[in-house]
Amino acid sequence: MVSIKDVAAHAGVSPGTVSNVLNRPGKVAPATRERVEAAIRELGFVRHGSASTLRAGHSRTIGLSVIDIGNPFFTEVAAGVEDVASELGYAVILGNSAGSPDKEDRNLRVLAEHRVRGVLITPSGEDSGRLDRLREHGISVVLVDHPAHRPDQCAVAVDDVAGGRAAVAHLLARGARSVVCVTGPLTIRQCVERRDGARAALRGAGLDPAELRVVEAATMTARAGEKAAAELLAGALPEAVFCANDLLALGVLRALLRAGVRVPEDVALIGYDDIDFAAASTVSLSSMRQPTYQLGRIATELLLDECDNPDTHAHQHIMFQPELVARESTQ
Amino acid sequence: MVSIKDVAAHAGVSPGTVSNVLNRPGKVAPATRERVEAAIRELGFVRHGSASTLRAGHSRTIGLSVIDIGNPFFTEVAAGVEDVASELGYAVILGNSAGSPDKEDRNLRVLAEHRVRGVLITPSGEDSGRLDRLREHGISVVLVDHPAHRPDQCAVAVDDVAGGRAAVAHLLARGARSVVCVTGPLTIRQCVERRDGARAALRGAGLDPAELRVVEAATMTARAGEKAAAELLAGALPEAVFCANDLLALGVLRALLRAGVRVPEDVALIGYDDIDFAAASTVSLSSMRQPTYQLGRIATELLLDECDNPDTHAHQHIMFQPELVARESTQ
DNA sequence: CCCTGCTGGTGAAACGTTCTACCCATAGGG
DNA sequence: CCCTATGGGTAGAACGTTTCACCAGCAGGG
């Protein structure tokens, strides 16, 4: 394994100079720089990141912790994160919490051990304690798709209450009177707020929000959506269904169609996130669009700005508004 | 920032003992272990991964480099990887090459600098030189969804020629005589082999393989599929279309339906990968199913076995067979 | 009572960088 | 001609672990 010392010896300079060539090439005379660079190439030297992290006290790595990497919503967020990070020379360590606080904890511990520069996280619960602990260890945290826990922190979110309200308002405007909300675990903030938005829409239409039937699925996947639909099919069908995300909605859709229920004639259906596949499904799916890729990009830009310019950095709380996309499933 | 020394002082032992508590708890007397663990909790100590990597010479981290993290095929592979890795206490650094060899190179360099224990990669090209260079640096490499470059290397793959052959044989058995193959970049091995399989199927049916019209899309996404379909719609329509993956197929499907072409009555359509959304699309999509999650799991198990038991490890070349899933799009 | 072996523990030397203090020319200002 | 500044370089001390050699005590065998 070739180290900076070998390079130094080979180029006839001191290790310090090699380090300068690597980190501050301007500070070293062109001729010597040439020689060092040649030595690096000839010896196939590659810098030992851990050594440099150890000495420098910080690494060029950030962590990304999401709830479900199988959900296209999060992959698109991750794509935005990755693009910005790699533009600025940062590596990304990905953690998938799969909705389990335990797993999230383990992932955060790994990130802390790696002394990542910062962490982007869509928290799966409301416990901000461990995030505060990260900050105490000098690791910046930016919340993604989640409002800020505290003022001295950046966060990029989308207004989920407004989204839920708009979705259900759309169903009501279409004439539906009985609405079911198929949600994911109510430990997830997004689910709670979208449901609350749905209730607000009922209230807005002069209906009793308590009338909203809520079916809570164990996960936010298509399979869980199918199960939830089975529960609906067991009783009297509602006129409309609002799902907390598109995966659930696609599962509900599949189960309804298989049972001979027509969408939207018998039951109208709307999802949330507007993932690519929503437009391509059997009956194309109405949904609430979010600036997903931008969410990832902007969060990463904020995080890296906070890391690289700690003095000039101003914390920001950004809140996007979702947008209704009406398709066949609510025609 | 609290270090192992602070813990040692607080517990009244030497740093070496703390290290033993961390890494070989059996070697230290229960009473002292208790004391050290208490100190760790009280001080909120978290081990500095870089320091331990530096000293130990290797880290508990692996790299995963995929071609397109936006493709559900790769997310499912990643899920398999992540599950095994986290079971065994490894972290995963994710790299998305987005089909660009440059980006792949940059990602591999980052992984090399991090001194990852090993790398799982679905190579985007056929150049194995940089992978060999990784091995020279003591980083094990396991190929995912790609046959081995060399005997002293593990690889987990799926028989793409057989898959292409089965897919097109299915189209032919259904009565189609003119078949178009919509493929991704022919720099990607999977695309080449699936096309070759398609040709083999034509040969097998007594047709001229040169008759297979091949449309090469720039990327393997739904959008690229739509573009490719536009090209098809400009001329005489074939009786059947075979797409190199489901994203392309979903794009082709969308464009055909929008143009008023009936699927499968006018044109039969089959994709590849059998991602979840294939079954849920407008016209449910026939596809070739692969053991995607298993691909990730097994590759990771092989890699970590190679890392943790280098002496007993036996290199394996695993080749799965894909399975035809016939749905509406080829009824 | 000496020797041997075991258990539980210590001290200090690495690992490969980065960074600070320092050095030596040479150049220019007064 | 001295004094200071500057550019380009060096030496060596960190950074926080792990590991290896070593040691102290103690038990048991001869």
C-alpha cells in the first residue's frame, strides 16, 4: 500500500509538500508539482481518506437516511442529493430506516462513527433527541420532507396539510360524499398531516370531519394497499378513497379492479407524491405532485453550505406547496 | 469530542482496556467491563471510525455501485444488499453511475479513498481494468447482475441471453412475425445479450435474425421508451415489441396507447425485470422475472464471506435463470 | 518453595495524513 | 547595506484507535 511518504521519496520532496499538492496546489511551484503528480501516477497512489478525516477532524461525506428506499419518491430525493453531493466532491452514505426507529438509530450511529460532515434525514418518528445528539457531536442535520424541529436548523418540507386538503377537496368537488382515507402508520408525520388535511377539507365542505373513515396500513407499499382495499371491500364501498401515497393507491387500485369495482365510476381514487408510475397505471392515477428531486437538491445545498460556510450560513425553513394532478381515477 | 482516553480516565483503566471492551468484551473481567460501559454511556462516547480504520487497516464499510438508482430493479438489489450488510454490521456507500463511465470512475475513486472492505458493482461497461486496480489495493470486488471477468472473483448474474430468447419466443409463439427490440445503450452488456437472445429466438423459429429491428434508446427510462415508440409510430408498426427493461416498456406502452394503438391487439409488448409496477400498468405488462432481491443478498453474502474468511472463501460464479411472466400485454 | 501457566490488565508504538512553526533564499524598500 | 517581506519548502507533532510485548498476581504441581 503506497502512502504519501512513498510518493514524497519518489519525487524527492517532503510529505508535507505532497499534501500541499493534493490540497493546495497553488501553494507549490509548478515544477515540483509536476514531479509530485508524476510520482502519484507512477506509484498509483490513492489518498487514505480515513487518515485525512482523522487528522482534519471532518470528512467529505454526508449521510442520507430515508424511510423507504423502495419508494420512488425517496429514490428521486436521493437522486437530487447524490447529484449535488457529487458535484461538490462529497460521498453519500445511504441508510434505509424501513420505518423502524431501531434501524434508524443504528444507521445514525454508523453515520456518527464515520464522522460524516452532515446528515440529511427524513425522520421516521417525532423524537428529535438523537438528532440533537448528532448536533452536539458537530454533525449538521438538515430535515428533508419534514418541518424544522428547532429554529437553528435547516429544513425543506412540503405542506402536507394543504396537500391532504386539496386532494380531498378535489374528491368532494367531484361529488363524492363518503370518503375513506387509507394512510400509512400514524407514527409518520406525513400520514397524520395528510389525514388532518383531509378532515379540514370535509369541514370546509360543511361535512363532519369525524365522518372520515381512516384505514391505517402497516407500511406504505402497494402490498399494504391491497390489504387495506380488502378491508374496504368487506363492507359498503365509499364513493372516494384518498391514499397517503401512490404506492398505497396503486395497491388499492389493483385490488379494487380485481374485485370488479370500476374506478372512477364506482369509487374515485387519489394518491400522493405523483411518482412516475402514477401516470402509467391501469387507470391513470390522480395525485398530489411534490418537487421531489428539488427537495433532495435544495436540502443538500443547504447542508453543504452550512458545513462549508458555517459563519455566513443562514438557517432556512423552506416549505413547498404540492400541486394537484387530476387523471382518470378521479374523472 | 470525547475519545477513548477520556473514557479510560473516567473508568480508571487504560485506553487498551476500553478498546478491548469495544472489540473483545470476552477478554475483560465483568466488573471492569461494567465500569467501562457505564463510562461510555455517561460520556456519550462514540467510536471514531476513521481512527479505527486507519489503525486496523480496513473498515466495516462496503461500496455499492449501480447503473441507475431510479430503476426499481436496482433499488430492490440495493435493499437486498443493505439488509445483509446491516445484519453483519457493515455500512453501505452508494454510488450511482447513471450509465456514465466517468461517474463510475469517480465513485470507485471515492470508495478506494474510503478504504472500503469491498465493492459490489454492476459495471456499466466492459472495461475491467479499474476493477483489477481496486483488487490490487486489497479491495474485494463482486459483480452483480454481471458474469465474472475472471476466475478468482465472485459474480452473481442472470442468464440474459436465455431471458431474451424466452421473451421473444413467447412473442413468436403468440403468432407475431415482425418483432422490434427496443434496447438501452449497447455499451451495456445486458442490452446486448438480451438482444442476442432475441435473435436466437428468431433463429429457433426458422426466421432470419437479421430481420430483428433494433431501436437503441439513450437511457433505460420510461421517457426514453416514449421517444423510441415515437420512432416506431413513424413507420409501419411491428406485430410485437420486446423491451430490454420494464421502464422502457412502460414508456413504449404509454406512447402507443396515447397514439390509439391497442395493446396487445395491434402490438404485443413484453418487458424485462418484472418490477412491481409492471403488473399495475394500464395494460398489465408481460415481463421476465429475475430474483432481484436475492441478487443483492447473495452478492453481499459472497463479498462479506470473502472479506471475513479470506482463507476458506471459495469464489463462486452464480447464474440464475429468468422466468417468463405472461400478462395482458401479450394475451 | 520454585517453576509454570493463566487471567486481566498496562504502555507505547504504530497507522497515513494534515498543519503549525520554522527555515532559507531571493528581492525590494529605505 | 540592513531590514523585512515573500515564495517555496521541511520537520515533526498531532489526530484516536488497535495491537503487541510485557507485567503483576495468583493457583496448582512437583
